[in-house]
Amino acid sequence: MNGGNGLKEQQKTRITVDIYGQQYSIVGTESSSHIRLVASIVDDKMREISAKNPTLDTSKLAVLTAVNIVHEYIKLKDEYDRLLRKMNKEKDDDSDD
């Protein structure tokens, strides 16, 4: 959606993936292999959580999966930011020499 601003629209990929036994048609600008990887990670995480909580219905399982994945994302982002700050500090320390 470029809102008519004249920007060239990116090529879109449409792919059907299976997540937790359901078929989903996904449209995105990433490669089909990237979309498959994302779907596979979501499917794996749903199955992992379901194995530990077999009484969860699908909607609660989906929300719990989203919470877990966002938690992992935030931890990785925090670690990335920490490493970036460390790298920039070392670069600044080297330029002081």
C-alpha cells in the first residue's frame, strides 16, 4: 500500500503454509523461503506450548504463542542493543588513541 505517493510497489509473494494443522495464505514482500521459515517457527512454537498445555484451546494457544515469541524477540533486541552500544563504545575508545 503506497497510498498513491508514486513509489514503486514491491513485488509480493503469495504462499500457502500450514500452521498447527490449518492452511493460511500469506502475502508479503519477503521471499517464499522466508515466509515458510516464519510459519515453521510459529508452528513449532505452537506445538511446543501445546505439548506442555494440552487443554488450551486454539485461540488461547495462539495468544500464548504470540506472547512467547514477542518475549524472545525483546530479549534478542535488548541483547543486540547491548552489543551495539558495546561496539560503539569500543570504537569511540579506539578513536581517542
